[in-house]
Amino acid sequence: STMEETDREAVATAVQRVAGMLQRPDQLDKVEQYRRREARKKASVEARLKVQIFFFFSSSKIFPLNYFKIINLAVLQLFPSAFIVLCLFFVFLLYWFTFFLLFFFIFFFFFIPSSCFAVVLVPEIVRETQDLIERGELLQAHRKLMDLECSRDNLMYEQYRMDSKNTHDMNLIHTYFGNMQKLSEELAKQLWMVVQRSLVTVRRDPTLLVSVVRIIEREEKIDRRMLDRKKQTGFIPPGRPKKWKEKMFNILERTVSTRIEGTQADTRESDKMWLVRHLEIIRKYVLDDLLVAKTLLDQCFPPHYDIFNRLLNMYHQALATRMQELAAEDLEANEIVSLLSWVLNTYKSTEMMGNSELSPEVDVNSLNPLISQNVVEQLLSKYMSTLTSNIIGWLRKALETDKKDWIKETEPEADQDGYYQTTLPAIVFQMFEQNLQVAAQINEELKTKVLLLCLQQMNSFLTRYKDEAQLYKEEHLKNRQYPQCYVQYMIAVINNCQTFRESIISLKRKYLKIEVEDTLSSSHTSMDATLDIIAKEGCSSLLDEVFMDLEPHLNELMTKKWLLGSNAVGTICVTVEDYFNDFAKIKKPYKKTMTTEAHRRVVVEYIRAIMLKRISFKNAEERKEGAERMIREAEQFRFLFKKLAAGSGEDTEGLCGIIEAIAEVIKLTDPSLLYLEVSTLVSKYPDIRDDHIAALLTVRGDASRDMKQTIIETLDQGPSQPNPNYVPIFKEITVPTLTVPKLLK
């Protein structure tokens, strides 16, 4: 047949050409070179033929004979014997035009290269590819898309080679393959959806993710090939390079950022712990994602993608951006601490980036800070400023609350040892502890700063506490019936001083470094002094309460009624003991002080009663009776305070001994020995003044004016040898305003 003859002629022509190429032995080395050259010629002819066929099917305005010429030229280049077939074709055309279609299809299917069919079947391939994309068969869809792109790119390349300035034909080709660009975009959307969910997909269907990566790799290779051809020829197809690998990483980066930002489920208005919750969710998500990336995702990507480290950097950058955004917000003090603690500690801890399952790929020491040191310092400064205001407010509120308790009609609570107390120290130091524990989560430096701040504010607070205790006493003195539990709450205030002191020491021991302690010595001394003043004034106010009740009985001392048998001292002892039953609720350091001070004040008031000269004994019998009564009453006081001071180590002998020494002077029956007795008294108690001696001699009642003057003058000239352990007591006792000369007169 004609077809067989044509094939034979083509083969014979090819044999002749090959024989002509291989005339000499050295040409055998160039066989591969000849083969590539002929292949390029064949490909060029095929591409030109595609262009002409494309124009045939794309336009109806051009006379069909032009296409016959194009096809004829293409076939002549491919097959030398095709010329005979075309001649026969034109003969048939003269007789029967109807044979045109039949012969054309015979020629089309048997003589045109198979790669030209892709041009003809573009719409059909586009539909098939669209169906594959919709069914999720991405690899097959991409294969067909590559075939379409290859056909288009080759057509455009050949057109570019023939006439690079013919934009009309280029646009015509581009328009014909326009749906192919939409296919590419649709496929890309599917790829990016998989990439966005890659951390989920890799667990459920890793094959799908691998397919996506293979497609991206194919496109990267095509991009490189097209760029290489551009360097050689200057031509590059539209839409190249696609840079799908770069887009993939950009989408991963956006996905990571969205994931980090999307973890904030609450606001400050809906949840006070919103930031803590937000940071904890971030920690959990990031750790889980990185573990998946290391164990599963890394296996789905080629090694040169370095996917784990790329994701690690993306998460780090997204976290840094988010932390900077949070730092720029108007954070409260506790929120600042939560943020800094997370950034400075949690992020690099074993709970997150330092997790053993992430090593050795993740080196926490190589991670850059999430926020700069400058921002950290700004946050710390803001925190300290806010904390200062908060502590001042908290202390003020705590004191106001405590003051409200002072006027209650129920007694204050007692601790486990039975001592009265209020909740103030516990509230204050619980607040300090909480803030110190929070600060310790950040670093040692902040913890020390917060401790110094707490102690500084404590110093100021104690001054206010002292003032409020004084006002409490003054208000009570206006109406001693109110508040009802004044004594009990004043005892609680005194006990609080001891609690404050112990808590301060405990706080410093727990949170303060030894090298910093020296800087606080002055502050600590100041607080100790203030606490001592509060306790001392509290004890004094309680004793004032006692002695206000004792005043009527003290006024009976050294009077006629007293001499005739008044039981004033007995009543005084009973009243003091009754008060001290309440004072048993005072903690030991202050209870001892109270007992000592009460003892001293009782003795002082007793001696003051003597110096007031309410009585002047008329004879030796009255002097003896009065002196013996004084000695008995001194013994009563000694017994009482010995009982009250049991176990405290207080000296109960010395003070009562002063009363007994004065009684001996009054009891003396021989006036000639009076000077000696008085001088003995003065030597024991050197703070006795002349007016005290004069008043004592007046009470005695038998000393003449000359005797008083002589004794006083002689004592003034005598040497004074005070006992170094003696605590002056007479200096507190004022004698009524009669001068010594007037007394002598």
C-alpha cells in the first residue's frame, strides 16, 4: 500500500543519511552527538507543526489551503516520502472535494506526531484535570496539568523562536490555554489547604501530604528548567517561576502566626486569669506541634527542606511577635509578672523548648530572647511602680478593716497559745509572701527589689499603725465605756507588734540574700523601734486604764482614813490582779514589761502619796502604827507582783524595799538618829531631792525647823555614791509646790 511504500522510502532515506554521517572510523565517537542533533530537529519540526495545527483549530478566517501548505512543509521535514502522498492528495482534490475530509483524517492520525494531540484535546484534558482535582487525586491532576503546560510552553517557545515580536499569536496561544491557568490556581488552593493543615494531615493521612510535597518538588524542577532556558534564549512561559516551595513556607508561616494568635480565648473582662490561660494554651500547642513536626512531619519532606528547623524558627518568630504585642498592652501588675515569667523562664524550661523529646534539635541556649532587654526593663519598672501603689492601697485597706474590728463588741480571736490577736499581720504578710513568690518566678533581682519595697512600705505602715493606736486610745478616754472590748483589742494590738517583728525576720531569712542584708539594717532598726513604741504605748495605755480605776483608792493612802484601817491597798491589789487576768493574753515579752511597769507605778504612786503630806503623825505611836502598816502593805505588793511575775525573772524585792526604807525613817523613835537614817536612805536612792526629804520629815511630824535644815544642809555636803544598778524612781515624783524655805518656816 501507499502507506507501506512511504514508510520504506523514509527508512531508506534515513539509512542513506546515517551512512553519509559515518564515512570515517573517527565519526563513530560522534554517534551520540548526531543522535541528539537529529532529536532536536525532530522536536523543532514537531513544535512548529503544533503551532500550525493550533492556528488551524483556533481560527476560521484563514483560507484552509494555507494549513495544507503548513502541514505539507512539516511532513516533508519529518518524512521525505510524504511529498508523494500530498501530490496524490491534490490529484484527488481536483476530482472529488469530498475525499478531502477522509484523507485529512487519515493523514492526521497516521502522519502527525502524537504530541500534537494535546493541542487539539485541550478542552477535554482541562475537564479531566478538573474532575481529578475535585476528587482529590492531586498527583494525577498535576500530571495532566504538566502535559498541558508543556504543550503550551513548547508552542509559545517555537512561536518565540520564529517571531519573538509577534505578540498577537502569543496572546492567541495564551488565550486558548486560558483555562489551564485556572486549573493551576485551583490545584494550588488544594495544595495550600493541605499545607495549612499539615500538622493534622500528617497524623491522619501522611500520603496526602507526601503527594503535595512531590507536586511542589515537580514544580520546583520545572521552575529551574525554565529559568535555565531563559538564560539561554530569553524566553520564559507566563506564570513562571511559580515558586510554590516559597509559597508553601509563607503559608506555613501565616498558619503558625494565626495559630498563636488564635489561642486567646478570653479577655480581662471575662476572666481575670486570661493571660495565664492564654500563655498556657500557647505552651501546650507549640510543644505538641513541634513534637509532631519532629517525629512525623520531618519524614514527609525531603531533607533539604529542613522542615523542622524552619518550623521551629517560624514558631519562635510568631511567639516573639505575640509577646511584643502583649508587652505593649496596658497590663496589670500580676499580668506583667505572668508574661515575664513565661518569657524568661517557662519558654526555655523543660515544659516547653527544653523538653527532652525536642533535643538535640532544639538548643535553648541558641534561642534569641522573645522580647528585648529594654522591653523587659520597661515592664519591670512598670510592675514596680504598679506594685508600689497596690501595696500602699492594700496596707491602707487592711488597716481600715482592722480598725473596724477594734470597735466590735466581741473579743478578738486568740492564737493557738491563747494570746489575743487580729488578722492584720497575717493579711499583710500573706500579701507580701504572694508578691515575693510571684517575683521569684522571674529572677532573683526582682525578688530582692520586691522584698525591699515590702519592707520599705512596712516601715511607713507601722508609723500609721502607731498613730491609729494612739487615736484609738484617745477616743476611748473620751468615753471609757466605749469601745466595750477596748482592753482586749489593745492587747491584740500589742501582740501584733510581736507578730510583725517575727514575720519581718522570717521574711528576710526566707527571701533575702546575706550580702544584701546589711543595706536593710537601718530600715530594720527603724521598724523595731516603731514596734517597740507601739507596744510600749499600748502597755502604757492599758496601765493608764488600771490606774484610772485605782485612783480613788490611791487617794486614800497616807490619810487619816488609811491610818484608821482603810483597805485601800487590798483593793488596789485585787484590782491589779483582776486586770492582769486579762493581761495574761499578752505575749510574754510584753507581759513581763507590763508587770514590771505596773509594779513600778504602784510603788511610785504609793511614795507620791507619802510626799503629798496628806498626814502628819502626831506622836511616836502613830508613827509606829503608820510605819508598820507601810511595811505590811509593801509586803502585799511584793507578794502580788511576785505572783504576777512568776517565771519572768523580775526582781520584785527592790521596789517594795523603797517603801520599807521610808517606813524605817518614819518608825525611828530616837530623833538623834534621824540624820543617820535619812543619810542611809539617800545613799541607797541618790535621786532623792531636798524637797523629798523635807516632805518625809514633815510626815514624820516631830522634826523641828532647825533639824530639817541641818539634815538637808549636811546631806547636800556629803558625797554621793549611787548604785550603778539602781533605776531612779524619785525623779518621777513631784512634791507639792511649797519651797524648802517656806517649809522650814
